[in-house]
Amino acid sequence: MSEDTSVDRFIKETSILEEYNINWTQKLGAGISGPVRVCVKKSTQERFALKILIDRPKARNEVRLHMMCASHPNIVKIMEVYANSVQFPHESSPRARLLIVMEMMEGGELFHRISQHKHFTEKMASQVTKQDAPVKLCDFGFAKIDQGDLMTPQFTPYYVAPQVLEAQRRHQKEKSGIIPTSPTPYTYNKSCDLWSLGVIVYVMLCGYPPFYSKHHSRTIPKDMRKKIMTGSFDFPEEEWSQISEMAKDIVRKLLKVKPEERLTIEGVLAHPWLNCTEALDNVLPSAQMMMDKAVVAGIQQAHAEQLANMRIQDLNLSLKPLNSVNNPILRKRKLLGTKPSDELFINDPENEAEDTNVALEKLRDVIAQCILPQAGDNEDEKLNEVMHEAWRFNRDCKLLREGLQGLSWDGWTKNKTEIAFHEGNTSCVAAKQ
């Protein structure tokens, strides 16, 4: 019996609602396939994480690969998988989906954990880097059997290593018909993960990323790409003057452009900063920034959007321009590279004009999604998401309300058989196929 057949036998075709209650309004985070929600087992009241995929062969392959290694202590366990029809508000009919029930990781997202500490010290950052809680892999959307080489460029822009950008460049050249002259395909290795760790440590210490973009672009702009490819970053005095040289040293060694010069995981674990007996009780500026819920939400939203885009073959990216971002972490980064005349706008982001621009931007997002939807597994959920964002920022717009009512949707519900987006009360259709 093949592994695929074994997975098919594991999947239940009864309704998930017979055994679980689903909280459609609470999102734990975002995976490559979209938001991860909370579900509660009726018989035990135990909480689990629920991921929903469109039921396609590659989704079943994702489940198969996840199940192959689910017994590992650092892999999130799959509890049950259901094949049900689920209908979202904008859909005219139900669609076949896989509903994957997984163990709940109660620790939450890293930046949210940091925000819980009023005084987040450098010593605490060191402990988090080394590991202060169990860490588990939970998303296998791009999992492959390891053959010792990595060629497909998949990344989120603020964390991407130079080698992955080079893989993307060569990948795009080949797609455009340029014949490669190298006798072997360009590959990168797992040292890219150490680069990403360096970015995370940098953000934990000061509250903003080492590499950023000043310009809006659907791809990583040239200035940001150049900084990443050359490893050009700095330690601004205001935030870094009280941070130890040991911390700066580990960041420098993790953000080495050449992978052979970059710290290995063994080198990281042996680094003095992770094994220091000094107090390192200086309070970091990052914690105060992350205490703002809007900051954490903004980071999670940007991360979710990039994860969703990772399923898109053409790897289209959309970096929000720093002059319009309402996120103190990135606004701080913008301040470091702008003229004083820009400060008034940065210090007053809640002005009326900006609110109007945001509302219009949300409406444009809906139009763009309808005219040129991004190809991917979750394009329906994306349309649902942008529509609700548009409604959230335009609740007082009479024309929008009338337009939605003309589509038999008053902005809260579409019809009785679909998900009803009442605040705190969302339902779904989940039936045997």
C-alpha cells in the first residue's frame, strides 16, 4: 500500500462539526496556506489549532510529508484530518477543503511573547535565542525530501539571505529563456537559516530590521537587495550604545554574506553571548515598541501576506513603503534614513488624511483582487480578507453599504448557508463530500 493511500485512509469524511467547535474569529497566526484558527474538541474541551487547505493533490502531499515526521519532538502533531466542503461568504458554492487539526502551541508568536515583558533585557534576548521554550515546525507547505541541495527560492523579504536572492535571480533568468552557462544548477544550503536568525536577533535587540526598503515595489527594491547582497547594515548609536559588543559580534557573524564565513549552528551555541555569566540587565528598546498591539499585528499581517505569496509560482512580493507604514518598528527604521522635514508626518500617523488614504487603499485592494487575482491556493480567502478589510475601514460609506446589499450581503452576512461574519459569532458549512 502506498504512502498516499495510507494518508487517504487517515482522512475523515464526516463533518468536523460533529466533534469540534471552530472559533472562526480567533486567529493563532498565519501559515503558508492562510490563517490558523482555534478549534475545541467537544468531548474534552481541549483546544487545538486548525489549518484549512483547498483539497488538492499537493495539499494531501503536504499532509503526507507532515505525518512522515510528526513523531519528532520538534514537529507539531497532527491529531485528525477532515475532508469537508466549506463555503466562505463570497463563494457561490462550497469548495472541497482539508481541515487539519493539530496540537496547540500555547506559547504564541515570538514578538508577542517579548511584548509581555515590560522590561525585556539583553540577557532575556540571549536566552530566547538559545531557546527558552520548546520550538516546533508546524507548516509543511513547501516541504520536500532533502536531497542535499536547495534550488527553489522561497522567502520572506526582511529575513532573506543573499544566496536565496541569487537563486531567485538565476531562476528568473532561466524562466525568461536565458541559457545557463554553469555546468551545475545553483543551490544554497541551510546556512541561510542562520542568516535569518541574525535578522531576528537584530530585531529583538533594537526593535527594527537591519535591511529595509524606502520605496514601494512588487519585488525587493534595488536598494534593499543591494544591502542584503553586500551585508550592509549598521548599529545606530541611539539604540545600540547600551547593547554589549558580544551581541553585536554574534549579529555580525550571522549576517556574513559568504555562507562559509557565517556562523554554524554549533558556532552559535558556543558563542560567548549565549553562554555569558554577566548580568546583561540593560533594558532593550524593542520591548516597548512591541507592547503596542498594532505593531505586533502589523508584523503578523506582513508575515502572513508573504507566506501566502510563497505559494505563488512567480514569487511576487509587495513591500509596504516606509513612508506609509504605521508600524513603530519600521517607522523607526525610516527615521534613521530620512530628513527632519519628514518627522511631522511620522509623529502624527493618525491624521485625517492618512485615515482616508488607508480607506481608499483598502477599496483598491478589493478591485485589484477582482481584476487580477493572485494565483494560489487561497485566492478565495484572500478576496474575503480584503473585502472585510475594506468594510472595516469604510463602515460609514453609504454607497459601499448599498452596493453590498445589492449583492445580498449587508457587510456582515451573505446568506444563511455561508459563513456569517457577525462579530464574535462566525459559522460555517462543513458537510460530507
